[in-house]
Amino acid sequence: MSHDDARPHTPAHGHGGHAPGHHHGGADMDWEVMGPLLESGAELHSAVFEQAAAWLRTLLAPQGRTAAPVRRILDVGSGPGVATCLLAAAFPEAEVVAVDPTPALLDRTRARAAARGLADRVTTHRAELPDGLDGEAAPDGGAHPTGPVGDADLIWSSRTLHHVGDQRRAVATLARHLRPGGVLALSEGGLPQRFLPRDIGFGRPGLQARLDALNEEWFARMRAGLPGAEDTVEDWPAFLTEAGLDTPRSRTFLVDLPAPLPAGGRAYVAAGLTRAVEAFGDEIAPDDLAAVTRLLDPDDPAGLARRPDVFLLAAQTVHAARAR
């Protein structure tokens, strides 16, 4: 199960930006196409990772004391490594291990780290969450090691755990890999993304809210179909406490890119809207589908590519707690 700071997020999705059809379990995914899209989407959300890293530094230095050096970080569900590299920049004394099940994304992580002069501190590890973190090493000696991932002073996992059937057990697994005094940070939840005004000048006002409702239904079906799915209250601070960690805290961070959104941001929004149409199909009302078709038409003056009022506003919540 890989996370995704990295995956492109469907703007219709209200669970921290996750997209229908993103790369979890995507064995048949075309990574030559999807990899760059995941990376550019994560780059648009870099402000969240930077703000969260600054907050985590304060949690690692309780009661006003100087923070102990963070020597090892795990980015669990790292995707193409955007957050991995930002964590390496934020904690310059640390080795940062990108953990993901997809070799093509781990390759992108290595390339990204090398381009930023971080190759000596960023490594990769191939594993599924949660069981792969303690699994046996594979015999093939591939580019990305497998087997037990080891312990860390800081573990970051963004928008990954809600794609694990038993979320509570997954949190407990991550907590077992913390060193004493270390911090586990889970980026889960937030608010639905917004990218257009409520009234876009055609169709019924409130298009995004109706897509959000469809996305909630999609998300419930996705969760119900996961292996070992547990029907439980998604109380992330409670999960952290049950895993034996202390003083859980939550903070929400914003991505606020005002209109007019640059071309890269518009492409991200359009890709997410396209995936929403593919996922929701005929559940979308005909008039809403007609409106979305206009928005996705690059030649339509009222489409995403040309209208001046496209923006990106996203809120992502991070839950963190400390090992004893």
C-alpha cells in the first residue's frame, strides 16, 4: 500500500485528497504516465509537508528542550519521494528511508534525491503496509531492499492508512518501529479540495459538493472491499493512544494557491476531475456530466485550461504522537 503525498488527488475527494483509481494496488498502472503526474501533484502540496515538518520539529523537542538529533526517518507510502526529499531537507542529520511497494516510484525517489544532492541520505525500501515492514528479505537482491525496515526517530505516513483494511493494526505496526522518544505522524483527513467558485456560470451551482457526495460513496465501497476491512470510527488520535504512544496531537495545514492557477496546477485539477468521471460513471447526473465535459474541454473558454478563476485550496490534517 503506497501513500501518496505523491499521487494526484481527485479534487472531488474529501478524504485528504485521495483519488478514485490512484495507484494503490495498481499492478497494471502505466508508471511512465502516472509517475510524473503523481510527482507534480505532490509538488503542489509541498507547503503541507514543509509546514508539517516544522511542527514535528517542535514535537521532537518537548518542554522547550533542544531537539535530540533525528538520525533516521521512515516515509511509509512514499510514492515518488517528494515528501521524502523535503523531510531530508528539514532534518539534515537524518537518513530518510522511502518505503513503498512500487519499484517504479522508488526509482523516481532515487532520481529526485540525486538531483537535489540528497543521494547520500535518501535510501529506498520496497514493502507493503503493514506486514511487509517486518517481512523476510527477498532473495533477488534488487535495487530496492526488502525485509525488516528497522526503527526510526520519526515515521511519516501520508494518505496511506485509509487504504489498509485494519487501520488500527496498521498504526500499531508503525508504532512498533519507533525508537524511544520518537514521533509517529499520520497525515489523514482534512477537507475536500476546492478549485472553482460555487457558481461556475453554467450548470447547477454546487457541482463540487455533489461530486464530493459521490466520492464519499466511492470511498465507502473502496473501504468495504479491502482485505480484512474493519468497520471502525476513524479516530486517529485514539489509534495512536491504543498503539501505546503518548500525547497525541493534531494540526491542519493549508495549500492555498490562488487564481489564476498556473498550467501545472490546472493539469493536476483536470486529471483529478477526469479520474472522478471514470470512477463515478453514470452515477453523475447528466447535467453535471455535461458541466464537467465543458470544464475538461481545453478549447472551451469556460474550461479549466482557460478560465481565470481556477485556484487550489486544500486542508490536510496531521496526527502525531510520541513513543515512550
